[in-house]
Amino acid sequence: MPLFAATDPADKVALLNAVAILARAAGQIELFYYRVGTVTSTKMDGSIVTAADQAADTYIVKNLNLLTPNIPVVAEESFEAGEIPDISYGRFWLVDSLDGTKEFVNDSIDFTVNIGLIWDGIPILGALHTPENGIVWGGILGEGAWEECKDGTRKMIAVRKSLPDKLSVVASRNSQNPELDAYIRKMHVKEILLRGSALKFALIARGDADIYPRTSPTMEWDTAAGHALLLAAGGTMTKFDGSRFDYGKPNFLNEKFIARGL
């Protein structure tokens, strides 16, 4: 597995390219456990964690600290272990090394590696990787978004303009609830796509879906990379009341949100 040299955070293109490589390398760690099996345990909040989560978390945190020594890293598994860095400077990484652990243990391909960079409350750069099919999505706020195939070829992506009477809604396969159902019923829906992990952001960013409403709990590391990708692709993400969705909140707990294209 590669180790990373320090990169100037001002060179966001070089930084994103390095983070994309890092996401791929972490994905290879996860694929090893995905194919041979892994031991699961239950956290205090009732969610599950695997050896794959922990191994990938350790690898990503180590290399982000090499890549950007002056930018702290908030990573899910490290946070759960009590490693909570000072983010008062306003710039920090948010990492979910294996988003969609339920999908992972149930042999679904809908699990992702999420790495997002926060700058004064806003996700300005992010990489999202689906290890099973080898795709990486990356984006920089104001500079566009791309999709990179397993062979390294890239194409630019962007959200599509939605048709209000034929909306394609993407929702969590594992987080259905009456509040979400009621919200979706108010729309003119053509189809509902049930998918796992932050992959839902990528589906909107590449123009395969129009809107992703979320009413059940998430953490900042669940959304930062996907949010950055969506903004770079021309989409938006707000709280349910339409106000800005910020990062660096107490305990890193998210509010309900709506992610959408045009």
C-alpha cells in the first residue's frame, strides 16, 4: 500500500488526486475482508463495526496525517475510540472509512470509502469510492466533479435538471420511516431508488437521480465527501428548512437534510 508525502492544501487538484488514490488503497483493504469474511461487533449506539472498518480507518488517518500534517482528521472509528482532534481552526478532514457496514456484511456492493475536506464549515473537496466496482468520484467546489473508472479513465459529471412531475428519488435502503414516507408522498415521483451508503450522493451528482431526502440520523463523516461531490457537480444540500448545512457541529451529529440536483 502506498504512503503519501505532504501536499500543499492550496493545490486542491493535487490534493484530490492523492485522496482518490488513498480511497482506492483503503478500498483494497476492505475488499480483502469482504471476500474472506470478517468478525463484526456492536458499538454502544447499536451500530455494527468490522475489522475492515477499523483497518481502513487506521490506514486513512495515518496517510492523511502524512499528506496534510497541519489539518486534523476526524474519522468515525478513531472518534469512537476517543481520538477527537481540535478543529477550532476550521479546517479538518471527515472520514468514514467504510460507510454502509450493513451492506458490507450482507454482501451488497453499496459500501463506500468517504473522505471529505471541510473549510470553515463547508465541504470543499471530496472523494467517494465504491471498492467492489472500482469507481472513484471526486469533486472540488467551484472546479467541477469527475468519475474515475477502475482503469483510471475519467469523465466529468454534473447533476441533471429535474422534471418536477417525474422525480427520481433516492433513499436509504436501511433507514425508511414514516416521516420520510410522508415527505416523499408530497412529491410527483417517477421512481424511488433504494440504495445504501453515500453512493446516493454520487447518483445525484452523475445525473441518475434528482433528490435525496434524509430524516433519520447521520453523522458528519457520513455526508461530507458526498456533499462535497454534489456541490462540485452543481447540486445543493440544505436542512429541511432550506438553510445552509454546516460542518463542525457539536458531537458531529447531522440534522435532517435534502440533497438535490437542479
